[in-house]
Amino acid sequence: MKYYLMVIAILFSFVTIAQPNSKSGIKNGSISGRVMDTNLKQQLSYVNIIIKNKDR
């Protein structure tokens, strides 16, 4: 029984550490819009957007 409580306590501590706090400046958000082909002036379907570095 003590073993299970110890495992739960350790897992809970990892979950709480992984969450950003209010002072960290990390906010959840979303990006929305359209990705357009400049030559064809048409919307591109099934496009993935990757943000590599948000500090720049």
C-alpha cells in the first residue's frame, strides 16, 4: 500500500512541475487563418504550420 502511495505522489509531482505557472509568461493560445499560394491566389488545403522559435 505504501508503494502505491509513493508512486502516485511521484507521478503527481511530475504533473505539477510540468504545468506553467502564472508568472512564467507561457500562455495557451491558438493561431488561425489561411495559407495562400501567392502565384495561384488559392487557399492551400491540409497545411501544417510549425513555430520553431517564438522569441524571434
